[in-house]
Amino acid sequence: MPLQHVLFRMEDAGFTVDTAFLKGLGEQYAAEIESLRNQVFAACGVKPFNLNSTQQLGEVLFGQLQLPHGKKTTKGYSTSAEVLENLRDIAPEIIEPLLRYRQLVKLNGTYVEGLLRLTDKEGRVHSYFDQVATATGRISSSEPNLQNIPIRTEEGREIRRAFLPKAGWVLLDADYSQIELRLMAHFSGDNALVEAFRTGQDVHARTASEIFEVPIDEVTGQLRSRAKAVNFGLIYGISGFGLAKNTGVTQKEANAFISKYFAKYPGVKNFMDQTVEDGQRLGYAETLMGRRRYLPELKSSKNMVREFGKRAAMNTPVQGTAADIIKLAMVRVDEALRREGLQSRLILQVHDELLLECPPEEAAKAAQLLQTSMEEVIKLKVPLVAEVHQGENWAEAK
């Protein structure tokens, strides 16, 4: 209930959008979209058709050009991202501009046209935050959804540049460092994982060193990246098949990584097995703060549904507790800012990240309150770490 007041104030405050910048971005996108469309038509050697029509695109790619395809249904051929990705090496001259075209059409529709349509007369957008919409407990954002702007792409970073603080103010952005892995260390009590976080080691490098049996100072970027995929994948109950797909190794190698990981971090394996067992016995999984996620899937007669239930049982204590912690942190941050009589205010939450706008003269104090409130919100077996950055726009502050 206390969070309702915080969310109301965030919705009421909104977030300033640089509409001129967005319009310019929209014009750039429109020109590139047109060019990509023509590239696809030229590469296919056909007359222009509706690229957004699955039926027409499927007919050209698989009917006329005879590219390999999946099952044909009554509605025609599938042209999903996965199907197209599998054709990238066979027909790059068609598939690459086509995938880029789709990416830009989505960005333009959702974030350029979508945001411009939802901006009020003060130039701010007011997202709607719902704290009970998701099974995991995460807060969702809609109209506009500000939580799924792609963070790893150049385009996503460009769109973030359009988000500004109130005129003359600055933005502060804080996010938790590896909160889900820290929670895995807390729940599992695994000695090696707990020690890595307590001593401030690079946990992905340490995992790489353990499972690939190389000294930590000889871990390459590629090995660290694979270890990172194992670390995060296991939180979501990833299989050897899923890990192989994410890292580009064979399924046999992926299964070997997972076996080695569990041999080096036995506490994690015990914890995951125990949560599934508890879920089957009780019918639910629970977060550290006692919020339950009921899992009737665990009793399903269908293997696929039961496997989903197992993954949800493993994941709920970790991801669900991370969601609870950020919610509690939002209440603490809001209380601290109001108690100190600051004008600084929370304007956005994105999973493990909080954004404040504040007058420049309050920035240092607000940053300290933000960091302390986030780090001291709960006592775990390992430290919670929040990193705060300042900027003139969201991309700069992130």
C-alpha cells in the first residue's frame, strides 16, 4: 500500500520528452525505412509488395524464391524473427535489410510516433505503473511503456537521449549491480558465490575460472561472456539446449558447462532442487518477504507445462525477491527525499533501476540518499550494491 502513493506521484510527475529531437529521429528512421524497403525488393527481384504482411512476405521468400521454410499452416508460412535469423547465412542480401527494416519500423511506431502521441502540453509523458500485473512481481509500465526501450542497441540509446529532466534540473540514475546473482548467493548460501561477492571479485570471471579451469587473470572476454550466460541462465532454469543457443556452443558443451558449474557451486544446485521440491509439496514458491506465486503448473499432466512450473519455482525466490526489494527501495527513497524537504523526485523505475530528477544544488545529497536507501533496504549474506550516475538526459545518466 505505501508504494501506491509513490507510484501515483511518479505518474503525476511524468518525464519530459524532447519532441523536436524525436521528430528529427523519426525523419531519419523514415528515410532509412524507405531505403531498406527498396533494398529488399531489389534483392528479391520482385515488384514492391507489403513488407508488413506475413502472407505476402512468406509467399515471396518461400513460394517464389524457394528459401527453406518451416511448417506451412493454413495462414501461410511463418516469417518470425527466429525463422528469418536461420536464413541470414543463406540470403544475407535479403534478410539483413529485412531485419533492420522491422527493427526500425517497431522503434519508429512505438517510441517516436507513440511517444509524440502521448506527450502532454508541458512536453511530458505520464506512464501508468502497475505493481500487481506480472506473475514475477515486477512493476509494469504502459501508455507509454518506458521499460522495454532496447538498452544494448545504439538506437535504444538514441531514444533515451530524448528523455530530459525538468528545465534546469539534472537526472540521477541508480541501478543495483547483479542483484539476482547476489540473491542467488544469499538463498543458496554457496560458499564460493558468497565469498566472490563479499570480497568484491568479478563474479563472471570467477565462474569462468572455475568451470573452464584457468587462472582468473587468464580468463578471456569470450570465456567470461560464456560464464555470464551460465550465471544468469541458471537463475531462469535454463537448459543445455537454451544455453547452447545463447552462447553458440554445442548442446554437449553447454551441458558440460552446467554440470561443471553445479560441481563448483553445489549450494546453487541444492537450492534449486529444494525450491522445486517445496513448490511441488506446497503448491507455491515464495519470495524472501513472503509473497507467494502459486504454481498449479507443477501438477500438470503435460511435461512441457510441468517443466515451466519447475523453472518458475526456481526463479521466483530470486527474481521475485529482486522485484520486492526495488519496490521497498522506492518507498525508502521517496520517504528520505520528503523527510529532507528536497524537491528531487522519483520519476521512473525500470526493473533494477531508479531515476530521479533534481535541482543541480540538490544532486549530491539526493544521490547519497538514493544510494543509501537502495543499499540498506534489506540485510543479505552479501552486500547490495547500487551505482549512481548523473546526466543531462537519460542516455547520459545511464
